Amino acid sequence: MQNSIPTSKLARGKVVGKAMLKIGATTTKGAVKRAFMSKAKRDNSKSETHTEIAKVIIDSLGELKGISVKIAQHIALGMPFLPQEYLDEIGKSFSNIPPINRALIRKIIKQELGEYPNRIFDKFDGNSFGAASLGQVHLAEHQNNKIAVKVQYPGIAHSIESDLGILRFGIKRFAGGKNIDHIMSEVEERLHEEVDYEHEAENTRFFEQNLKRNKIVIPKVVDEFSSLKVLSTSFLEGDSFERFLERNPSQQERDDFAQLIFDSFFISLYELKTVHADPNPGNFIFMDEGRLGIIDFGCVKRFDDEFLHSFSKLHHSLIMGDDDMILVEQYHDLEMIDRDTDEKMLQFYLNVIKPLDRIYIEIFEGDSYDFKESNGFSKRGFETIMKVQQTQIEAVHKINAEYIFLDRTLLGYYAMFEQMGAKIDTQFAKELVARYV
């Protein structure tokens, strides 16, 4: 259990400084060792160095109690050049976040809501039942209604700069000096939004009032028990993603739930112009009667008509198999290909972007896609990304942050569908895309 969290700039600065020294020393040590190795041994040594750096980053963020889980959402999926060792360490971090002790939880709720939890609620469980990305969730009852009370980690709002300092320093080692500032800026903007629970409450109300899809359930915000650092909503009864898979659901259930997730994404994008951009399986509750609960609206992204038109036009062209030069011009409009001679622009597209866009568009080539029959989708995708990363080091700075935000969310959902062994119908989504062209 973690009782002491460094909140002052000096205390957090010490953790950051220590992490940067370790990352620098690990990088140097690995480079020196590899100078005297064969190619096979060099590759193995590089993997070991990646693992060591990843551990330093995750351990340091854990010590800061900062944005360790958010790394996976905003960075690992948003930066396709990251090595697998880094992604593996992030996966481990999900279950290794120490809880805030009961006394501190009581203190935070008293500061935020004016009274201790036992005086506000009829019942309040001091043990958290779930970890939110930037806090933890407790079950409470009020007037016979179950309530999920999310409490933010203390000092988290002030930690973003120091935590991102570690990430920038460490990830630039993985990125090989490539420019990642535009992606890091997008990450920082989203994080500042996510530490504002009033903003998240607003997002939750927006989806609860506007995402009108049969069998989709959005929790209601309980305003009287919510503040900047505490967010209370109605509690959704159901299975977590892991529990859903453990009970070995029927193929129909798997397909139906996957379809709900898939369709709700495209409805949100094209009808609300706002997406729940957090593909964490923990944000879905598998409820009775085939209902799907969606929670945690801290990470929400809004899009304007201009971007949606470009995005839709591009995906429609990919689905229809348009000529490569047509696609080159569309990627140029999205600022992912610099203006140059046709030959050089086409070469960049063929070498860097086309292998990647095939990953995304494979799902839409038919009227349906069976993730069980096409097992290995994620592995193929990752291998493609790694191949591009290894051969085209200049590509990273051209990633359009909004484009990658959407595609990495979809890829996160596809990874879920693969685990579910689900089959989805793509016709409705393609109709929505075509309508916006």
C-alpha cells in the first residue's frame, strides 16, 4: 500500500532526475556492450536494453503515482514505433497500481464534498473495487441506489509535466531521435482534460443524453456527490471483460457485444462528432439482456467537419481500392506526406503508409470480418508496424495526431474482438463513412 505520494515539485523532480540518469546510463551501457557483439547478439542486447528502460519508466511513474496506466492509452497505442518490450511492461503496470489508503480517501472526500463518506452515503466501502486510470473507484449506496465513486489520486493534476518529462526523455530513446512533440502535445492536452472530473462529468452527461443506441447503457452522473476530484455515477452491474471471457459466453453473445462496441464508435464519430477514445477493455461492462455499459469518459475526442470529411474520404478511397496517387494526395491533405515530386511522394506512401493502412482497412474489405477465423490480426499488424519502424526512421514525425487517435482506438477495439473471437458486420459503419464523403 502506498501512503506517501511525492506531490511537491522538488520531490517529484528528484524522481524524474533519478529516472533520467538511469535511462541515460542504461542506454550508454547497452551501446558499449553491443559494440563488441555479433548482429544476433546485438539484437538480443538491444531488446534487453529496451526492457530495462521500460521498467525504469514504469517504476518511476508508479512511484510518482502518476499517469502509468494512461501511457498505454495515449502513448503505446499512439506511437507505433515503440518496441514490444515497452508494451509488455505497460501491460504489467495495469495490475500493479497500489491503492490509496482509507484515511487518505476519507480526507479527499471531506475536502471535496464537505463531509466524510460515512456521513454522506448510507454505505461506503473503503476498499476500492476498481482502479481508474488517474484514481480509484469505491462502491457506495444512497437511498437504496448503488453509486460508483471515483476518487482522484492526490497531486495528480500537478504531476503531468514531471511525468511527461520522464516519458519524453525515455521514449525519445526508443524513437531514435525522431520528432514526437506533436504527439506528446496531444497526450498532454488529453491528460489535462482527464484530471478535471467536472469535465469528465460533462462528457458523461453528453453521451448519456445523446448516444441513443438500443442496449447501450451510459451511467448517470450524481451531481450532489461530484466535484473537481470526485466523480459519482450510477453503478452498472455486470461482468468485466475478463469475467465475461472466463464464463465462456456463446458465439452469439461474443458477436453481439463486439457489434455494439463497433457500431457505437461509428455512431459517436459521425452523429455526435465525439468519440469515447479509450480502448481499455475495463471501460466496458457486459450486462444482462445483452446490454453493454460504457464507463470512464475522461478520454474523449471531438472532431470538426473538415477533418471528418478528409478522414471519411480517405477511408472510402481505401475501401474502394482507389489509385495510389489519389491516396497520396489525400494523405498530403492530412499533412502526413510532404509536398514533393510525384515520384518521391508515391515512394514515401508505398514504403511507410500503405503497409500501415492495410492493417486498418483489412476489416472493411468485406461485409463482415471474423476475428476468430483471421486470428493473428494483432500479430500481423504489430509485425508490419515494426518492419516500417525499422526501415523508415523518418516516418514518425508525419503521424497526424487526430488520425492516429482514431485509428489507435479502433485497433484497441480490434484487439478486444480478437480476444473475444467475435465476428462483426461492417456494412453499417461503411454506410456512415460513405455518407460523410
